[in-house]
Amino acid sequence: MIKFSEIYKMFSYTKLLAILLIIMITFFIFSSIYTVKEGEVGVLRTFGRVTDFTKPGLHLKFPYPVQDIDVMNVSRSNLIEVGFKDAQNAKRNSQNHESQLVTGDDGIILVDLLVEWRISDPYAYLFKVKDPESILKNSILSSLQSAASKSTVDSILSDGKTILQNDIKKDIEKNISGYNLGIELLSVKILDAKPTEEIKPAFDAVFDAIEQKNILINKAEEYRNQKVPAAEGEANKMIKEAEAYKEERINKAKAETDSFNSIYKEYKISKEVTKSRMLIEALEEILPGANIYIMDTKNGTLNNIPTEEIKGEK
């Protein structure tokens, strides 16, 4: 006869097996389903060997250790910072010697550099080299120092940052090209560059002088921009006045020529009358408003010449 205790024990074992079976089925289901989001690539491995690259969506696989999946974000930009204490507040770590650069003129400057990159080849990133980010970081530091050694303190602290950024980017790309890291370099930005505290006062004085020079240059340019248009306007005015005077003189000369030709024609017709008219006109110009009398020396008479009537005959 089966005892109650034995029945209870058998029931407990059955319940335990059922629970274990449910757990295994649940684990199988959840470990067999995976999701690849937009901008991601799934690298599927079967017994450790890459067998497929899956696109965004819901996928099934065999549970580990038969198959395993690495989901890589190939659209996200990643950042490597040099000269920062952390990414949140971007405060410089004074103990971080990564950002201390020796320039070509033996100066020392502190630089904050931000490098942006993304995964371009998931397979190479996962399996070609160990710790590709570390290799990239070391390449950045090497390229940063190499580029700084070819420049000067004044250039880096003034208008040479863009050139330095481009040189660093080219050098990094050259250095990592042989490693096949599966990484694409997007940008290199120098966010800040300053001299060390020991020489900062001297550089501040130099840049203050440069700033004052630029202020004076700007003021001179402003003054020139104000005066030059005014001078050009005055010059144009004088040129126009000269042109007008030239036209006036030409027209007057033409009028005088026409008048002379007209008088000359009359002179050829009647010399005495023309001489008299020319004499009277000359006297009118010399003595405007005066009554003109002409003495006839032959007859001894004094005649008043009606100049208004003579004018009307012109």
C-alpha cells in the first residue's frame, strides 16, 4: 500500500521537474529571439564562427552555446576625449599629461581634443584586433604630439588650430589604416588650447598686444571707409564741375566764332557800318548806361547815337 508521504514526495518531484522544464523552455525561447534596431548590424556566430550578418528586425537563433549574437551600432558616433576629466563637465585634469604637447619651437601647451568615430566594419572591429578603441586612442596621442612638433606655440594658440586639426586627422587615418580596426574617423576638433600656467602671463601680454593692434587696425579701416567715399565724392564733384566748365568754354568759343563770322560777313558787305557798330558795342561794354556822342570832325557837329535802336538792328 502506497503511503501518503510517498505520494506527496512523487508529486513534489513531478512539480519540480515541470518547473525546471518550464524554466528551460523559457530560457530557450528568450535566448533564441533577438532584435536588431535601426542603425545596427547583428553578427551571428555558430560555434564561434561568424555565419551571418543580420539586418534590423526580429530574428531567431539557436541558444548559446550553439549560436551567439553580437549587435553592433554602426550609425552612432562615438567620442574619444583627450585632455578632459570627464565627458559631462569637460573639466581639464591637471594631472593628465596626455594633453601636454611640446611644439616645434620647444614650447609646452595644453590641448583639449575631441575625436569622433564610428564602427564601419563590425567583423573587423570584433575579430581582427584586440581592443581597437585602445589602439585608436594611442594613435590619437601619437598623431597629436607629432602634429604639434611641426607647429609653433603662436600658431596653435592663434589661427593655426584648423591646420593642426587637419594634420592630426590625416596622421591618425594613416596610422590606423594598417590595423584594419573597422573604424571610420569622422572628425577631429581642438576645443581649447592654452599655454601652461608657468608661461601663461607672458602669453597673455603678447595676445593683449595683438588684440590692441587689431583694434587699431579696425579703427583705421573704419576711418578709411568713412573718408575714402567722401574723398571720392568730392573728386567726382570736381570732375563734373570741370566737365561742365569745359562744355561751357567750348560752347562760348563756338558762339564767339559764330559771332565773329557773322560780323565778318557784314564787314565785307559794309565796312564803315560794321566798324561803327563794333565801336559802339565796345563803348557800351566799357561804359554801360552812358549816352554816347560822336563828333563829326568834318562838319563840326555833335550827334547822339541811339544805341538801343542799333541794338535792335543786330
